[in-house]
Amino acid sequence: MTEIKSELTVTKIESTDSNKLLKYHLTSEKEQLKITIEIPKELTTIQENDKLKILISDQPLDTKNTKISLEGKVQRRTKTEDKHLYLISFGGLQMRIETPKEHKILTPIRTIYLNIN
């Protein structure tokens, strides 16, 4: 099983055009990782400055004691001089990952599983 594990801080929460979704900005300074993810308002009580643990895997994950569990597809990977940008769709909910590291698990059209604790 290949996976990405990280603890991130919620740095910003903003509304989207759809009044039913919120866009969460998560950051890990230590790992130079930035994640932006859309989540329906009614699914979570996550607040700014909360610390969240994420687990991204290429295999189904145990969902016990998990705030949010999603299955999605990596749609696109873009590389610039200093960062990799990954776009993932979870049934229409969008997630964007920015990192200086290349992650083989995040190759386009691969199914991935996400847990947020």
C-alpha cells in the first residue's frame, strides 16, 4: 500500500459559489504541503486553526474514527520549476494539492482514498 500521511492546520475557510459547499485551506509548513478541498457544510464542524490528520492511500481505508472519508480520482498533475500541483475529484468535490515533492501515488486517473481525522 502506498500512502501520504500528514498533519495540517486549517488556515482559511471560505464559501463557494454553491452555498452548500465550503472550501478548506490546509497547510503543513513542515512538509511544505498545501491542500484546498471542498466539503459540504453539513458534513463537518471543522474550524479555522484546527489540526487535521490526513491519510491518502491507493487502497481502501478503515473509516472507523474518521471525520471524513472519500474515494476519488486524480484528474491532473502539473509540474512547475518548484512545485507539483495535483487536482483530484471526489464525485465532483474538488481537492488541490501543492507540494515540492512528486508523489507517485497521485498519478492521473488513479483511484485514491482520503481520510480526514
